[in-house]
Amino acid sequence: MEYKIALIPGDGIGPEIVAEARKVLDKVCEKYSHKFSYTEVLLGGASIDAHGVPLTEEAIAQAKASDAVLMGSIGGDAKTSPWYKLEPSRRPEAGLLAIRKALNLFANLRPAYLYNELRDACPLRDEIIGDGFDMIIVRELTGGLYFGARKTTEENGVRTAVDTLSYNENEIRRIAIKAFEIARKRRNKVTSVDKANVLDSSRLWRSVVEDVAKDYPDVTLEHMLVDNCAMQLVRDPKQFDVILTENMFGDILSDEASMVTGSIGMLSSASLNETKLGLYEPSHGSAPDIAGQNKANPIATILSAAMMLRYSLDLDKEADAVEVAVQKVLTDGFRTGDIMSDGCKLVGTKEMGDLIADAI
Amino acid sequence: MEYKIALIPGDGIGPEIVAEARKVLDKVCEKYSHKFSYTEVLLGGASIDAHGVPLTEEAIAQAKASDAVLMGSIGGDAKTSPWYKLEPSRRPEAGLLAIRKALNLFANLRPAYLYNELRDACPLRDEIIGDGFDMIIVRELTGGLYFGARKTTEENGVRTAVDTLSYNENEIRRIAIKAFEIARKRRNKVTSVDKANVLDSSRLWRSVVEDVAKDYPDVTLEHMLVDNCAMQLVRDPKQFDVILTENMFGDILSDEASMVTGSIGMLSSASLNETKLGLYEPSHGSAPDIAGQNKANPIATILSAAMMLRYSLDLDKEADAVEVAVQKVLTDGFRTGDIMSDGCKLVGTKEMGDLIADAI
Ligand SMILES: CC(C)[C@H](C(=O)O)[C@@H](O)C(=O)O
Ligand SMILES: CC(C)[C@H](C(=O)O)[C@@H](O)C(=O)O
């Protein structure tokens, strides 16, 4: 089959890791007789450099005309990059928020699990790791505080800044349904995280999630306060299967969860809407400090490409093949610097991409 | 000297742990010839049971008429307790938020450190612990999302809930000053945590903190995004000295930090205003599951009493004596169940209180 893929190399290590993902996708094409045509799309710093803004209408149109979008990473070093001299709405990150909104990507799926080969990289003690952990964070991505009205005013020389956290029940319902559907294919447990002892938005969240849960009697629902969840992720991450939460809590908790696994260079993510179109990107950032040095770990991006094959293109067999290839290369002892440990073989970004492509 | 102390036993394990703190304070009185007079104040569930509301005007007046307030913990099991059948503004937690506001307790100090004796209880690997860690979270406590306007409305059968996050520069300045003053007495480093790549309130936060920093050239200021901070607390907690942040981020990060230390039953907190009056409470919750069983660890409350001696009563020598006594009992190998490890002596709540009082 023929598919149109929009590639967003982005900033920092983005172009390098996307190049390796493309190498792997080319191998998938060859092996399974598909045709992928690629359009390069600019977002973030790269778009600012070319067009003065972090996202153009043309980029949105290119993304919408594709079957899926595969992204590297965006943004730079806030201390040194000229992008951060611009006003906030013109910086790289604003482009990422804007494309999420433009494509209506309300469901952000972030798997966080521990590769058995990488147990030593996990910061938690062996007793806590036990048989390992495997959770997925389902984060609402187009509502809440990150998309609410905001303004800064001044009165009698005193500035006041206001942000707004708003959710309506339809926004909550559609993300809750995603979480329950995913739980059904996993271990049938949803932990919905909120701050219902304080916030109105959390109380509405809780009541809508409870309502959705009625359609999934086979899935166990538990509610957890966000402060407690931040503790439980460290104390006993094994307890989680699917964590369902709103935009900002999901931002904080998914980063914590990915660091808890010790596998942050390995974790993919998918941002989905109600259609097949989705945006796929690694969970990690743009690591400007190691950009262009052939040091970055391309695996998170390669696994994001696998998610893309599965969710947007319905190519399950091909997605499996990519995941199996990654697993094989790890089992064979190859590692980039971030996941290196004693007795393993250190390789660069390109070599890691070659090894995985060869294993397909 | 003579001092008036308001005691809030509260709910769950609260009354037991406050009783042990009082035992220790009585020993301090005896040894250093002070007189403490105590008034019992109702808050949370205990106040609901007695008066139907989680905080009364009388309780506020009692607290205001004291030199300091020492609290156990409030709240119960949300699944089973009748308190949680009440509407949210009448539940135990609302009483805690209300007393913070009534006493203008804008500065919440939460030390998070690893007791050397409790290294085994730390969930992190030895390599990450290294020489141990010792940080303090300075959380803004009377502004932001937890105190903003909120409402839930319904239009065409669709409910929408809105919470508001607002800060003015005076609120930010006073908490920033606290953090810098504290850093000066510690390792001269402040990490200010925000989400300035998205929120207006965070951008105002950052600019005011930078302004305050000018008066503290001896203190190093660093800014960190909240999602990154949630990762860094797991990856390398040693890097932190003072973490300065707004109300909700502080709620989440301080709980994460206390769990990271593995010493949550040991960690105290102080909530201060511009006067000497402060409210002191353990960082942990009310643990209704073990209430009344002589199992709870009273050390966090006893150390909160030490903070009270230091910050509200200016009794530094006496505060030191309490901290030294706690240290001695740990060194002697006594442990409550939550911090028990091989070769140590298991004791109950009361015995732990006796041991610490005897060590003064
Ligand atoms: C770059 C930033 C706006 C973004 C977010 O907070 O959503 C990032 O942290 C993420 O989690 O994808
Ligand atoms: C009980 C609750 C309102 C409170 C808060 O969130 O501030 C608690 O979690 C805390 O951190 O003291």
C-alpha cells in the first residue's frame, strides 16, 4: 500500500533521530512492499528560522494532507538560543501546542515501561522493580490550563497574571473512553488522577469518568489525587496499568514516570484525534547539548514510528517487526551512551539505526 | 517564658501523634523552665462532627490568639467516611485550606532529606543517593489554582467547570524572599520551578523571582520547568537545595520529594505568615487505616514541634535539643513499623514518644 507521511525533523537532535526512524521505515517498505512518500514539515525553531513563526498554515495543511505525522523534537537551549528572545507565543514550544490544537490531537498516549535489558538504568531499587513495570499514561492534550484564556494586567503598578483551567464534559468523556478502550487491551485497570478535593474541574472530571466507567464493567476504575500519584510512581510503579489524567497533570506525571523507568531514551508517544491521523514523537526532548554528535538514542523515535504503523496505518505486523527488531538489538547488547552499561557495546545514533533496520 | 500553643489533633492518626509531640514539648518545658499552655482547636473531620463545618470562626480566633499552632493531620477515607458525602466546601480538606487563608500562611516550608539511618528505606539506588540529599521545598500556599475563582455551569445539557490560576507580583515577591533568605542559611542555591513556556502566571513568576534575586547576589538562581523537575527529583535529587514554587506545583513536587527520600514518616512542615505565628504539621496524611492502633510514626509531628520552637517561639536551643533527641533514638536503633529494617527494634507510637522525650 501507499502512505503519505509528514516528517518533522524539528530542532536539536530531532533531524538525526528522525533520519534513523526513516531508515527503519524504508526497510519496512522494502520488506513488506509498501510505499511511503515523505513530506518534510517545519515546526518549532526550524520554522522560526525559515518563516519567523513556529508553525505556518502551510505546515498545518501538509500535516492534514498526510496519513500520519512523525516528529523528532523541538526547542533549544532557553539560555542561549535566539528563539527565546522572542515573545512566548512565537517560541518553538508554541508551535507544538498550536499543531496539537490544529489537528485536534486530544489524546496523548505515553507508554512507560522498563526494558528488562535496562534494569540497571532504572533509578529504583531492585525490590521496587520486582518483575518490572509497564504502564501507559493517557493524557488529555488540547484542554485545561495549557489552552485556557490567559492575561497579564497591571493596576497601580502591580502586575497580575491569570491562567484558566477549563474542561467541559465532552472533552473529558472522549479521553476517558480512550483510556478505558486501551485498558481493555491491557490489564483492565484505569487510575484516574485529579485534585478533586480542591478543583471544580477535577470534580467534573471524576464524575464524567465514573459515568464512562459504567460502560466498561470489565475494567477496574480507581481515583487518585495528583499529589499522591506523584508519590506512588516512586513508591510502587507496578500498581499502575493505565493512568488517565488532564493535560498539566499528565505533563508532570508522564515525565516523572518515564524517568522512573530509567528508559527515557526509549519511550515513544502518540497524539491522536478522532480520525486515523496522529502525531508520533519520542517522550524525550531535543537535547541541544548533544545535537549533531551522533550520540542521541534514536530508539524512542523508531518506536514512535512503530506506534504510527499500528495506530494510523493499521500495519500491525509491520509495527510488531519494528518492536521485535529493537528488542533483538538490545538483547544483542548494543547501546547508545544514555543506556550504556558494563559488558555492552557502545554505538552511535547512525549505527543504532542501521542495526535496527538490519534486524527487520 | 510562657507561650500559648493551639493544638489541632485532627483526624485519623492525628490525635495519637499530637499527643506524643505534646509529651516531648512538656519535657522541653521542664528541662528549660518554660511554660506552654495548650488550647485544643477543632479542624477538619473533628470539627464537622462537633459543629457541622470543617472550620469555625471560634477555631480561627483561638489560633490567632496563640503564639503557634501545632497540627496532627486531617481528613479520612474518602470511600467510607460520611464526611465525603458532604459537598466539597464542607469537607475536612476545605477546613485546612480555609485556616491557611484565614491566618494568611503564604509560605509553606517542607524539608525533604534522607536520614542516614534510613538509607535502606530510600527507594532510589545507592549510586543515586551518594552522600545523601537534603532539600527544602518552599511552596506558595495561599494563591494560585487552589484559591482562585471556580464554577461549574451547564449549557444545552453540557457541563463545563472552570478553575482560575492567579498571582500578583506581591504574592510572588514575598514567597521568593522567603526562599532566598532560607537559601542563605543553607547552600545558597534556589531552583525556581514554573511552566513559563506555557503559562502567563509562570512568566510573571519568573520575572519577579529574577528581580528578587538581584538582592541576593550570593545565592545562585536557576529556573526549571515543572515537568523537568518531576524527572530531576528522581534522577538526581542531590542537585537541589531550595526549590521555590507556586501552590499546586509545590503540592505535587513536595509529595514526590518526600517519597523519594523514603522518610515520609519523618518529614515536618511549617506554614508561615509575615508575623511570628505559624502552623506546623507533618508532611504525611491522616492514615485512617492505622488510626488508634499505636502504629503511627510520631517523628514528623515531633520534628514539626521543633520547627515551631525555632520559627514561632525563637527557642533555637530547645529546637536543637528535640532534633538531637530524635537523632539519638534513631542511632540507638528504635523504629516504628513504617521505617523498620533488619536488626532494629520495633516500637509503637507511644514508646517512640517516650524514647524521644527521655532523650531530651
Ligand atoms: C513543550 C511543552 C509545551 C510540552 C507540554 O508541556 O505539553 C512538553 O513538555 C510535552 O510534554 O510534550
Ligand atoms: C488536603 C489538601 C487540600 C492539601 C493541599 O493540597 O494543599 C494537602 O495535599 C497538602 O499538601 O497539604
